[in-house]
Amino acid sequence: MDKKDLIMSHITPELASGAIKAFLASQYEKKTETEQKQLVKAVESNDHEKVTELKETLAEAKDKYSV
């Protein structure tokens, strides 16, 4: 058994799935940081139109970065 086979035999589907989900979650946080900050400001200023717009944008991004 070579090194690659040894490594692959220790990577379970659950481990791979967890790693992918963690990666996607971090990508969501990284790619939507600006929108999340804007949402906080829109909520604080009671800008309902902007809140709705940003929530839609964030929901679309959440779908994009999920499995």
C-alpha cells in the first residue's frame, strides 16, 4: 500500500463532507462580509427596503455556498 492509498483509506465520506461544508461556510462568510455589515447598518437605520434587498442577496449567496 503506497502513501496515497494509506491517506485515502483514512478519509471517510463524513470527514470529506465535513471539510467541504466548513470550506463553503468560510467562503460564504468571506464573500458576503460587506453585505453582512451593510445589513447591520440598514437594520440600525430602519431602512426596510435595503434590509429586504440585502437579505435576498445573502439568501442567494447562502444557496450558492451550500451543499
